[in-house]
Amino acid sequence: MAERVVSQYQWIWNFGMTYERGRLLKNVPEADVINVLKAYIKAMKPVEKICTILGGEKYATCSYILPMLYLLDPDSPLYGGDDLLNLGEPNPEAANDDIPLSANPEMIPTNIQKSVVKFLKKRFKPDPEDDHREVDYVSARECYGVLARCSFLDPRFRDEILEEDRDHAKALLLEDAKTMVPPSGNSTSGSNSGGSNVAAVKTLSKIFKKRRLAAAFGDDEDGGVGSDSQPTMEARLQAEMQRYEQLPPIETDSDPFQWWKVHSASLPIMSKLARQFLIITGTSVPSERVFSTGGDVIVDTRCSLSGHNAEILIFCSKNEKYLPIG
């Protein structure tokens, strides 16, 4: 609406001047108001575009949020600059407009973006010195931990966050590794598909190995030798993170899940963590689209439709491109 008023301002003003000898001119916004609107549009247009991207269904996970937050922050070393302010479609009429956006310093587009980022950081990256009465600091800090891990595990945005975010993400991932079940032995070789047989063979192997070690070093040293026979989950994860950070990033429009599928053999623990965190959507828009599809399926003319069949129809509707339908 603000864009429409700004783009049509000259016509609105001319109409107010000519209609019944300017009787409606008092209702036409003044030039200062239009300049304020132009400042808001210039500052908020990138936010609109980013929100549209986050609401998409093609690889738009919550790993976008921190990089986009820094992209909008004029005080961040990762700020998008003039390219960000011109993120929207260019307006030919405004391109040659030399009128200042606003004489009020608070209405400068970068200052408006600072205010927006300050509000967003209270929710996604809170400062311990902030007034905790204005924000649930504990919940916001937990949210920041999830976002940091998501962005770090996304090969598109791993290098688009701050060093402190990467360090925080790695520390949290190491904590997560303590509660993880180790990947099963020979998991990368797809030939051994019998789960119970593989587990039994693995157990026997441990028994035989323990017996051989006991014969070689004595029963009193079994525990120490056995515990050092293979690295811990934390040590394996640290080694994987070092290898992961040496790999080149991928393009923003690439599929991170396909990337992790390719690298799951060399980074088995991190690929499991990536599947856990990268499935989190950036917004609730995809879920709302499912509810909208449900509204199209469950209608009054289908009063005999069972819940099970409705669920199948909604699933087929949302995954039609993946189904082998002629």
C-alpha cells in the first residue's frame, strides 16, 4: 500500500489540486510524509524479500535466519550494503529521484534497519545485558543455539555467520554427540542389511577382541585397553568438523540435503546431525500450506471421507511431483 501511494503521489496531488478547486487537497499527504514512506519502503523492501525466501519450500530451512540477520545489520561485518538496499525490483521513477528520503536521521534506511535488527536479535540472538523483562532470555538463548547449529551445518551458510556463532555451534554439537548412538560398524557398506545379524556379529567381535587382549596383557588391564581401542564420539566429531570446515561452500540455491547425502560416508556423525537440524523450517508457512491443502480436500461435499483417506489425499497432493503417476 505504501509503495502504491508513493508511486502514484504525483497523480494524487494533481487530482487533489483540480477536483472542486482543491477541496480535497488537505487530505493529500505532504511531501515530508511521502519522504518518510520512501525511507520505510527502501529499508523494509529487503526484509520483505527475505521473508518471502524464508517462506519458500525449496531448501528454505532455519539455517537462513542468522545469515539474513547479519545481512540486514548495518553494524555487522556481513552487512549487505547498497546491494541489499536495492534487493527489490528497481523502481524506474525513483531511480532518478534526487529528493532526500527524509530530513529526520531516524528515517535513514540504515537506521530503520538497525531498529528492526535490534528487535530481531532480542528473539534470535539475545544480549546478556539486555533487559530480561522485555524478552525470555533463556528461551531466546536456546533458539540462538539451534540457529547457530543449523547455519553451521548448512554448507551454504557455514561461512556466512560470525566466528563466535561457529564456535558456539561446535560446542553445542559436541554436547549433542555425548548422547548420540554411535553409527553402527560398517554402516557405509550397504551390503549388510540384516540389523540383528550385524549386531550379533559386532558383539561377537568385541568378545573375541577382549579375549585376545586379556590373553596378551592380563585380565587386570582389560578395561583400560578396551576403552582406548577406538576414539570417542566427541573425538570423531571434532575430526569431522575439521574436515567439514576445509570443504568449499556451495551456492545458496543448492540442495544442502543432497550435499550431505554425497558426504555422508566421510562425515557420518555430522550428516546425522545435519538431518536432525536442517529439517527445521524457517517459518510456519509450509505448515500453513498443508492446512490450506487440507481445507481443499476436506469439504462439505465429502462428508463420508474418512480421516485416514483424507490424510492420504493431503499427502499425495503435497508430494505429487514425487509420485510415479502417469
